[in-house]
Amino acid sequence: MRVVMVIPTFNEALNLRGIIGRLRAAQPDVDVLVVDDSSPDGTGDLADEIAASDPQLRVVHRQHKEGLGAAYLHGFRVALEGGYDVIGEMDADGSHQPEQLHRLLEALPVADLVIGSRWVPGGSILNWPRRRELLSRAGNLYTRLLLGIGVRDATAGYRLFRRTTLERIHLDEIVSLGYVFQAELAYRTLREGLRVVEVPIEFVERSLGESKMSPHVAAESLKRITLWGISERGRRIRRIVRPTHGDPGQGASRNSRPLPDVDPDMTGTET
């Protein structure tokens, strides 16, 4: 089973060498794909330097900063073309500990998508202010209730996808570019009838570099999730009101229909 972790970067020169070293030490058989959005701090050049002595590391350079989701989508396509069986996500800032990746890998036999979750029993966060923790918990509760899904940490960014999962959810139709992208992927996976498993992790706040999170990003993401929730409620009502004609929303074609649009400048890590 070939596994690759996609790591998007923008101004992560202070963290990159450390996180790659830890990942290679914790999981020597796992490959790494760095997707750099033309970081002005030299992150891309540093990634190339590390890759020159590591055949299991590949670097992709993008010309513009278009958001977290766009970087991941680019990385997913490259990984799919590379024939990987499992394609993962993780942050470059150390928030997702490579030493806990084995927990996600161990859950793969019973899952199509594995999420490293802060908000399931055994999960935790380290060095977060109370306000941010409450914001994350509330945002995930809102997402869970509005979209009618059971995922407790829909915005989490430590994940493993089977390649068949990414193929089923139609990457070319995904519209989210910021971190709300994570919620859209989980939502689409469940709507395809696939299995999502959450495993507990300890999420660690970055110690170096600047966070990409902002109140604007969080507020805008909740706005978009609200639009998705309204759309989902409308779909369910139509199914109840017009059962004899069949629900145009049922089946793979509806499951893969694009969700409402989001702002292209929404960037950041998980909330």
C-alpha cells in the first residue's frame, strides 16, 4: 500500500525541515508531497533542498496563493496521477504530530476517510486559548447539526483518504478554497455513502511562524456552511413532498453536485 502525505505550505520555512524530519522518522515508508504557493520566505527553495537528498519527497510549486483548498486539490491530483493508494493531509506547522499518524493508518481497514479528531473521546488540544477552543467546538457543533452529519471534527485537517474516496467525491466539482474545504470533503464523503472514522489526536498549536487563522476566515466559513445546510434542508423537503416522482437529489449525480461557492481568499488552518 503506497501512502503519501500532502503538506501545503506558505511561509513555513521555520517549520518545514522539522516536520518533514519527524514524519520520515515516524513513518519511513510514507512519502511526502509538499505543495508550495510561491512562499516569499523561501519555503519552496528549502523544500527543493531537502528533496535533493530524499527520494521519497516531491515538491510542487504553484504560481499563486489561491487558498488551502486549492493547494490540497492540486496535491491530490498529483498524488492520484502518481498511483498512490492512500493520500493524506497534514499541516506544516507541527500542529499534526507525525508520531500519531499510526493511529490514522491503523483505522484504514474499516474506513474510506480517516480523520484525526480533537473532539472525540481521547482527543485534545495543547496551547490553545479558551476562546479559540470554544469557537472550534461551537463551529463543529453547528456544522454537525446543520448538515446532519455525525462527524465531530469536520474542520480537522489531519486526514487519510483512500484513492477510491477521492475519485468518488469528484474533485473537479469542489468549490471550497479555504479551510471550510475540510468540511466540504467530509460532507461529500458521507453523501456518497462512504465510511468516515474519527480517531483521537492531540492537536498542538504552532510554536513558530504565524497562524493563518483569523476571525474573518471563521465567520465566512460558518456563512458558507449555513448555505450548505439550507440547501440540504431543501433537498430533504423536496424528497418528502414529491416522493412519487423520485428525488432528483438522490444517486451519484446529486451527491456530486457542487455546493454553494466560497470566497477564494479564505485561507488558514483548522478552526
